[in-house]
Amino acid sequence: MAHALSEPVKQAGNGRWSDFGVRLASAAVLGPIALLALWFGGLAWSALIIVALIGLGTEWARLAGHKIFTPAAFLLAAGLAGVAGIALVAGLLAGFVALAVL
């Protein structure tokens, strides 16, 4: 049985700066979008947060090795999006009730 840290991890590229261009382009696109959503507030900001959470959840599932595009994952995502929609429209208490029912 091999130990988890028996072999050193190989780094791709030239260290921390290998993906700097991609990160800079991402910040150049997402920064103004976030500022506009913050400027408009309310539903625009909440929608941005929901989209960001969907992206984070998808990335986490991909990193954890889970299959993202399955019927169960789609139903869960649709249910959570519905709960978020209820919370946005009807208020936070209604969102918690919908989450408890889900």
C-alpha cells in the first residue's frame, strides 16, 4: 500500500504564474459584471450570486470526481434554483420553507 505523499507532486507550467493571463482576462470580464450587478442591486445582485454559486458547485463536483450531468444532479440543481427563486420573490422565510420541503 502506497502512502499518499510518497511521491512529490509535479507542477505544471512555470509555477504560480503559468495561468496569469487567463486569470487576468477572467477578472477583466467578471469585474465589470459584478460592479454592474452591485450598482443595479436587488435582483441583479441576487441573480449574480446564484450564478456564481452554480458555478462553484459545478466546479467542486468536477474536482471531486462526480459526474455533473446526470438526471439526479439536474433535478437537485433545478430544485435548488427553485428554492432560490422562491426566496428572491417571496422572501427569505418562504425560501427556508421551500428548502425544508425539498
